[in-house]
Amino acid sequence: MKLLKKLISATMVLTLSVASVPVASSALSVNTDFSFVKNQSAEDKPDISGSVDFSNAETAAVYVRECFRNRETKFVFSLPFSVDYKESFYDVMLMAVEETYNSDEGDYIKYDINSILCEGDYDGMKYYYCMTVKYFSNAEQEKYVTEKVEQIINSLALDGKNDYEKVSAIYEYVINNVVYDFSDDEDNKVRYSAYGALYNGKAVCQGFSQLFYRLVKEAGLSCRIISGVADDGGHAWNIVSIDGIYYLTDSTWDIYNDKISECDYFMKGTADFDEADENRFHKASGYDDENFIITDFTTDEFKAMYPVAEYAFNANDRQKGYSLGDVNGDGHIDSADASDVLNGYANLVIYGVSRMSAAAELAADINTDKAVDSTDASAILEYYGYISTGGELSIEDYVKKVK
């Protein structure tokens, strides 16, 4: 027992370093070797004054997220001794960078962290986590980003535009106003940030994807930053949702184009994202023990949460093949269509997106209220019952009749 207490009271150290691989990298390289350092003198122990105390990882994560948002470089928090100090630290970090509806959280924070040093101590009742964080941009620079993003969104006049038009306007802004930073100055950290892209007009892929993410989410759409490998080097790109289905975009690789119609990497699917050049490819990263705060983009869970289309978005999808009530496009209106509507509605409630294609959403909107819900499913079932007993009216005429 005495030996256990001696070990527990020793200082614990965790270092996470986010390496900036030259030119195109956005991948984080994280060392998660959490080890005890014995017999440290009092003056060598971390300063735990000013600690904010929490009873669980969930509440601590809210605090850490706010510190990240404010680009605070030093802060301390504690958790009770009864928890596993290592697992709790991982949980706090992961929850702190989880996706939210806010454009300056989630992936935006995750890809702005340069390095984290966590030193800890134990006083007999609590574990203290003393954080030293380096970012690619500071608080003052982020204030500039926030003001600039608001100006850009207003200048693009997105009100009244559909989601595809919003994404197109934002993408064109990025590729026309940001150039690639080919410098090899490793002291130039802002090139990895949205700040570098906006203030200097120059960034590497990390800054491009961060800016696109910030603008798209500010416009009210769902977006993620994807990191992995491209051209045998670290790279970052985005997925963005249109009508619940996600599409792949890479603004970094489209900077030599001026218009959406000229872009090779805009709103593509998994089957045609890299068709413009067979020698260039994107490969999303999987799980890495030394990279635990980066999402494993290869899991079934992630793919279910963010379903990516197989082929590029077609701006005419809302007219192409559209048939009211025939949600699954099999040429018939029946209970299967109602089931698809209910699944879409459930996804909307749980995840905030229906995960239906644009055409399917239009086909599902029986009462034309621009929403997919149980009312539409009921209308489809009623119409199915009607035609099953010999009814000959079209679904459009039937809906008008029963209104």
C-alpha cells in the first residue's frame, strides 16, 4: 500500500506533439506514452494553483473545450482519484473536440492544435491535469477570423439560396481568395490555420479545409475535415452535406480553377473523387494509438454517421427522376416508401440530417411543407391503401382531394 501511494503521488507526464509534416500535411502525430516520473523534488512538480475541479470527464470536457476555443495556453483541471487518470484524460480530450453545431468547435479546434503538454500530480484525493497548449493561431487572430467570416458570409448573400448554392458560393470564395503557401518556413505556423488563409491569403491544405469548414458550418450546413494521405504525403480535405448525403471536396486541389464548373474535386462521390487524375488519390486515415484525438474515418460507425455519396452531386437531382411518393425510385408507391420516409425522419431527429438524397427528399415531401416526417409517411400509406383497393387518382390529385 505504501508503494502504491508512493507511485500515485509521483508526477505523471503526457506529451502530445502535433507534427507539421512539410507542405501538404494536416495529420496529427500524437505521443500517448503516459508514464510516471518518480522522486521529483517539490520545485519540479507542476503548479496546480488555479485548478478548476470537476467530478467527471463530461463536465471537465466542457471546460477544456472552452479553453481551446479561447486559445488559452495554460490551464489546470482536476478529477477525483477514483477514476483512471489515463483513460479519463483521453475521454476529456476526445469529448472536448467532439463535433457540435458551432463553427469554431469540433474539427475547427482539433486541426488548430499544434501541441499539448500535460503534466499532472496527485494530492491524495484528486488528479491534477496541468495543460500547456500551442495552437496554429492565437486568441487575437481567432477574433479576426470570427469577424472576417461574418463579413464573408454577409457578402455572399446566402439567404434564399439552397444548400448546393451556398456550398458553391463558399467554395468559389475559397479557391479565388486563397493561394497555396509553398514556403518551407517551419516558424510560419499560421499557414496551417484559417487565419493564415484569411489574413495572409495563403495556407496549406490544413488552412484551406479549416476555412471551408468554418464558412460552411457558419452557413448552417454539416461539414467535416478529413485527414489522411494524398500524393504519398499528409493531406486534408472536407466532406459536406447536401440533403443528408455527404460529398467530397478538396479546395486545395482546385485553387487553379475560378468557377465551380471548372473544378475537379468539388462535390464528388467515393467512386469519382480521384477520377480527374489516376495518379493522384485520397486515402482517409484510420485509428492510430499515437493519434487518438483524430477520428478514425474508416470505421462503419463514422460511415453510418456521415454517409458519402458514391458519385458526384448532380445539381439537377431535384428534377431528375423525381416522382412524388416513390421515395425509393422503384416505380411503385407502397409501404416500402413509407418506411424510407420514417427512417429519414428518425435520422433527422437523431442526427440532424435525413440521409436521403435530394430526389428522395422531394419524393417524400407529400404535403410540400419542405420537411420529411411521419405525416408524409402516413400520407403515403393512405395512398397505398387507396390504390390497392382500385383507386385511380394520381398521388398529387389524391392529396388535393383529401385536403
